[in-house]
Amino acid sequence: MKKVLVAYSANNVAAREFIIGVFKFINEGHDWNVHMLGNPYEITPETVRNAICNGTDGILTGFNMVTPGYKELIKANIPLVLNNFPSQLPPPDIPNISVLHNDEIAIGRKAASFLRMKGNFRTFAYVPDKTKSWWSTYRQRGFRIELAKHSIPCKTFRGNRSQLETWLKALVKPVAILATNDVTGTRILEACRMMDIDVPGQIAVLGVDNDEIVCNGVRPTLSSLHPNHVELARRAAEELDRLMNGKAKTLPPIFVSPIGIIERSSTQKIPPAGFLIKEALTYISEHATEGIAASDVAKRLKVSHSLLRL
């Protein structure tokens, strides 16, 4: 039995799907004894030393060189797989360390292709995350690369959250926007709602990660590009198993392609009547056990009771 340390937070859908992917690999018949750490930053020099003393065979984590225990781990000579190590940095050139990434460039390019085919937009735009993460930069790069193939420019939001409404209002419409992730996408939808901007008529919004709770919890519901976090984790576990069995690491770093687009209301142009029917059915499904009446549905959809009865 292999003793494996997995350090990965579960505070978002990407991390949760990563953990699912690890156990998917284990359930394929691999004899692992897994010790979980809830956050990569729990890997401290002391954690590494304890792992060595406890006979740990391998470590799977999503941390990078800013993690406190990084230097200690690099020289520990334990098989190590780094998931989503910043791709702008050279991976550690050590025989028992492998690196995997989501293909962030492919995510941006796939999003651009999807939005370009949705209609005759006058403007394409990208909204990054507020921390300017490396993966957000690479998604933007892929988005721009694909649009440039068709001589389409891309605008980028560079302000803070309080400036988002002003920026959205100034864009020449109709607009197609790629949000760096689903949380950012919901902020765009909220800003559109506050300014009474029609989505997707004037602004179509696409998120990334396909967090179903987030995407289905907003109105209109948010379309999202689904990276393959589960397959990324399964491949990472497979690579760690290879290293623990004394086999050479895979070169160069492994990139995992996204699954595809899960389309919802924020990019899906449907007739007004069809939209009302869809929203009414969604509301009824979510609140059927609460004793709602037709008047509640009409209030939710902001239509008259008589129109609802037609």
C-alpha cells in the first residue's frame, strides 16, 4: 500500500472536482492510503519532515514556490506531482517531480469560438479576476489569440468592482463577455441587472468552471465553460503512481483540455414567451413544496397575473 499525502483545499468547485478525480483513480483499483490536508499552505517545512519520517511514498498538491514548505519539499526526494503550477514559471528540473496544468490558453480560445458563433456582436471583452492570477492572464491570452485570427479586437476591464457598471454601460452593444470564472460572471450579471441591461440581448456573458450552484443560482442563469478538473486530477494521480513505482516522469508538463460549454440563459437567445415559460418552470420546481400560488410566480417573473394565465 502506497502512503500518499494530498494537500488540496476544497473551497471551490475546481478543488472539489480535483479531489473527486483523485479518488476516481484510487477506485480504479490502486492501493493508496491517503492523508488529506485541507490547504496546500499546510505544507510547511515541519510537515515535509514529518512526511519523510512517516514513510510517505508520494505527495500530490496544487501549491507553488510561494508555499512555505516548497524548498524543503523540492529537496526531500519524495515523488511529487504539482497540479496547476504557474505555467509562466519553469517547472522544477528534478526526476521525481511532474507538473500538470489545465490548458488555460485552450479555455480562452474555446470561449472565443463559442461566443463568436453566437451572433453578430459589435464588441468582445474580457473581465479578469481582481487578483490578476496567472491562470486568468492565460485565459485572456487564449481569448485574444482566437479573436485575433478573425481580426476581432478585445477590450479588457482594468478597473475595480465599483467601476464595472460604468465600463459595461460604455461598451458598444451588443457585447460578448468572457468572465475569468463563474463568480466574476455573476458580478457582471448583477451589474447588468442594476442598470437594466438586457442579458443576453445587449450583453452575453460566459463564465468558467461550471459551478452549478453559482451558475443556476443567478438570474438569468450563467453559461459556463467546463474545464476538466476531474480528468486533470486523475491524470495527476496516475502520474504520481508512475513516479512512486520508479518510472521516469512524463516530459514535458501535461496539459488537460476543457470539456466544453454548458449553455444557460446568459448566452441563449430565446423568444420572450419561451423565456418566461422557462423561468416559471424553474421557479415552480425550486419552490413547489412551499405552497406557492400563481400570484407568487407572476411576482417572480414581474408580469401580470392575467398574462401568466394566457
